[in-house]
Amino acid sequence: MSNNLDQTRTPPAGPPPSSAGRSQNLTMPDATSPAGRVPRTRTGAAWSGICVAALLFVVLIVFMLQNTRHVEVTFLWLHGSLPLALALLIAGVGVGIATAAIGTARIAQLRRLSRRR
């Protein structure tokens, strides 16, 4: 094996490219190339979110239709009977409200902190 570092490259055959005589490539970019991709937008993200939410609502409706058995519920001084699916839905909404309240408090805290700096 020989290491010949003094070798020079030969220029390609044909006329040298000139800026005035360049032909533009008018073909459409390949779908896998970065130029061929459609940029992601907020509208696209919202559409994806709506599709996922619609599927989740279908699953929720099926769950509620399958769990219609009444259960006894006791919370603090309140007592009552309601369908199992409704009890779980109310519990889930309560957790969502608590999470939103804590998240809102944290965001307000971070905004106050950023204004001070």
C-alpha cells in the first residue's frame, strides 16, 4: 500500500461552468429532501389535536355506555348514587381543574420572576 499525498486531482472534462450559462433545475424537489417538506404550522398542530381529541371522546362515550351500573358515592358530608362512568368522569374533571389551577399559579410565579430580572 502506498501513500502518495502528492497526487493532484484532474479537473473534470468539459467546459468550465459560467454563471451566465447555468441552467436552472426546474424539476420538483423530492418529497424526502428538506426542500420538499411542507413546514409545520400551528394550524396543522391544531388539526392534529382536534383529531386526537375526537378519538378520545369516542373512547370516552364507549366507556360511559359500558359502565352504567350505579355506585354509592360519599364525599365529605355528601352522599349519593350515580352511574360509575359519571363518577369517574367527575373525578377526572376535578383532577383536570386542580392541575390547571396549579399550572396557572406556577406560570404566574414565573412571569413575576422574569419581570424582576
